[in-house]
Amino acid sequence: MSACAGRAMDEQETGYDYVRYKQLLAEAVDEARRLKLIEIMIRENARDRLEAQRAADRIAMTVMTVARVLGPGGRSDHF
């Protein structure tokens, strides 16, 4: 696997579109465009953090459900 292929996979996994950000940065030649770029990056980072928090919440709920089903003594073989 080449370094480029690994980098492309990392970009897909993290959700960051470096090519797009690079293009937006190149186009940010005035104050209005720079502010728009900053707004986009803040909004997208906030979205990514919210998605991560939701995933953590789902995992915590699953762990609590499994613990409740199994009870305090662990797995029960009374089926």
C-alpha cells in the first residue's frame, strides 16, 4: 500500500476533505472569503465532535443495557 492510499483512507475515516479545504484556502483572497472558510471549518469540526459524542453515548447505553440484562452476578445460565 502506498503512502497516498493510506492518506486517502485516513481522510475518509476522519471525514476531513483536505483537497476541498486547500481549494477554499486558495480562494480565500479577501476577508469575506477567509471568514467563510473559518465558519465552514468551525461548523464541520462541531459536527464531527457531535457525531463522536453520539457514538460514545450509544456505546454507553449498550454497556448499561448489557449490564442490566446480565445482572450483578454476570451471565446467568438459567435459560
